[in-house]
Amino acid sequence: MRVLISTPVFPPELGGPAVYVPSLGRFLVERGHTVEVVAFCSDPAPGGYPFQVRSITPGWLPLRYVRAFFAMWKAAGRADVVYVNEHLALLHVLAAKLRGKPVMIRIMVDGAWEIAHRKGWCEGDDINVFQTKSYGWRVKLTRSLQRRWWKWSTHVIACSEFLRQILVRNYGVPGEKVQRIFNAYHGPESGSLRETPAEARAQLGLAPGKRYLLTICRLMVWKRVDGIIDALAGLPQDVELLVAGDGDMLAAWKAHAGAQGLAARVHFLGNVAHARIPLYLRAADVFVLNSLYEGLSHTLLEAQALGTPIVASDVCGNPEVVVEGQSGLLVDPRDSAALGRAIARYLADPAFARQMVEGGWKGRARFERSATFGEVEQALQRVCGRA
């Protein structure tokens, strides 16, 4: 097949699609397919991939989407199938439709909710509450457009059963059109990391004699890093927080850490090269994901595979990765006291932490690259009539 893939983020930026798309592209090339990628990317000429990447560099967002539309329209002429990884997918799907090419779209979020939440159109409601309410004309229009691009698509992939049910139950997408395919783990095996935690900290320039919490995310309001900062306030002075990622809330959360008297214990690292993420996970005592929303988190899969104890929010797709009391701890993302207690439990009981890590390893087969990407390959073949 000749496969055209779109993505809203691409390395060096962090984010699920920035992990997923390069890994899937390599897999498909290894399987004998031709791949081309159109990516929103800060690097104007991404290199080192076994496929061509057309970068849509930063700029005024509406113009950026117009540029992406024409890049997709041009590249779709060379493709057998278009695989869209976007939550704002209208122009990407339209470009393929105008070329008469079949489209498969991957859902990582209810895009209408994400847009409404960022723009303040839904009163701060989380994704579950959003499904139960009506809002103003902007949300109605966004929902209508989203239904339109799903209708134009031949097939839809949802990265978690949580998201699949939103499409089927709340948007009326036929169940047979929506397939759940989990995200895959893309990194090294735990045994391949030779560094001890102390050695990893030394390589990263982290202070000895400290204990480290790590979170990796786009700094968007629903990621609730402020809740982790609040939990840190109740933990011993030798515990510090590493925040890998960038985004809209960086300045606000730096200010929040300062207001809490924690500026010296909270380290905002910016976007960390994905190749260095395993080293940070090895250095960390606990990985924390406190978001109000996750489709199916790539960073949870990475932490699980590399043996870092996990505390995650008990929402959306997270319980499909982390089983409470078997492979990690789940908490209410709005309850910073509960988050602090969960972290403290790990720090006080290394044997329990090891038990949770081992439980995570037992369930990893569901997220193996060969299995999940094999399902994606088969779906693409069906969509373009090659099955």
C-alpha cells in the first residue's frame, strides 16, 4: 500500500501522536508499504525517518490548516489510503475526499470537547459531563462538523474502549464502523537500560540524595499538573517534581509552584527529546499522570514497560492500562490529598512499588507494537480493498 498519514504533532514536540506516527510509519515500511507523513512540526525538515515528512511549520493557526489541506490534497494523489490522526480533521479528510481516496481516521479525544474546553465554551466541564449536556452554537457547530468528518471516513479507530463508546453511544456512529485498537509501546525494554536510578540521575544532572516524581505531558489545563504540585507540598522536603513538556499552562503552573513555596522543588524541563525519556523514567521514583482526560496514554505505557511505579487519574482510558492495586494506583485527579497519599505509599514501601511494577509487566502483551500495529495494517488494507 501507499499510505498517507497526518499528525498534529511530530518530534521534537511531545505528545501521543508524536510517538505513535513515527513508530507506525517505520512498522509499515518494514512490512513493505510506502509511507508519507504530513505533520504539524517545528522542524522545517525532519530527517532520519524511512519515509518522507512534509512539515507544516508554526504560524497563524488558520493559515497553518490551509497549508496542511493543500499538502494533504497533493500527497493524497500518490496514496492508496489516507490515515488521519487529528482531532481537528475536517480539512484533512476533505482533501482525501476530493481526491477520491478512502480515509481511516484515528480518534484520540472527543475533538469537540477539547476545542470547547480550551476555548471556554463548556464551562470547564470534563469530557464525561460534556457528553450529557447541550451548549451554545459554537459547540453545536463543532459537534456537527465532527460528525461530518467521521461520516466521510470509511473506518474509525479509537485508541480505547472509553472513546469508542463515546462515538457509538453519544454521536451515533455505527458500532461496526468504530474499532478499538490500543496504542502501542514503542520504546526499549526495561532490561536494555543499563543505568541504575543513581546513574540515570547523574547523567541527567539531577541532585543526589533526592527522590523524584516525574510527569510527562503537554501543559494543558486538563493535565492538572497544579494538582501534582499541591500534592508535593505535603510530601517530605527531599521529594522533587520533574515536569517534561510545554504548553499553554507553563507560566501559570510556574507561578503556582512559586506561590506554594515550591519553586526550588518543581523543575519544568520543557520538551524533552523522546530518546531521553527512558532515562528520566529510570531516574524517577514515581511516575504521575494526574490528567482529567486521557484517550490511552503513551506515557503510561512507557512508564509501565520501563518499571516505574505509576499513580494515574482514575478517568477515561487510564483504567484500561493501569489496574488499581494490581499494576498501579488510581486516584481522583481533583483530590490532591489522595494523590499525595498514593505517592507516599510508594515512597514508604519499595516492596509494594515493585509488586505494582511486576503486575504491569504481566499485562503488557495487549500493548505490544507487533500486535496493535498489525491490527492497524489490516484495517488499512480493508479500507483500500487490499485485504
